[in-house]
Amino acid sequence: MKHIKLDKEEKQILKDFETGQFVSIKNLESAKRKYAAIAKETLKKSKNINIRLTEKDLLKVKSKAAEQGMPYQTLLASLIHQYADNKLKYSSI
């Protein structure tokens, strides 16, 4: 059998498993669905942030958002989301 190097945390988990400190979860499928739903909701939650922009940039963003018929916060959130998902590339000047 191939020997796998474990870090400190992994060794503790293995020790706990081997000494019977882990117990089976009753209704495993139900628990999986419950925690998957919790994780999904956690990822959907919005967080408020503060960002400093020049007044000129803010006015431009507000103008572009108005052209699109949306609040400027929605436009900025959309741009950040697209960048985070690698759908929008940053290009330095």
C-alpha cells in the first residue's frame, strides 16, 4: 500500500476516526440536502462594502447605469461579479 504523508490536522482526523470518535449521521441524505441548502443560501447573501471613488468617476458610473436603466450599485455589482467569474478582464493602462 502506498504511504501517504499526512499533515498534523489530517493525522488528528485519522486518529479520531480510528478511535471511534466519529458517529454516523442518521438520515444522511436529508442532512446532505439541509447543509447544501444552507451553503447555497450563504453564498447568495450580499455583503455591504465601502469603496472610495472620485466624484467624477461616480458621476460617470451613475450616468452609464441610467443609460442601462438600472441603479449604479447594480451596475457596479454586476461588473465585480463578471470580473470575479473571469468574464471580464482587467487591462492596465
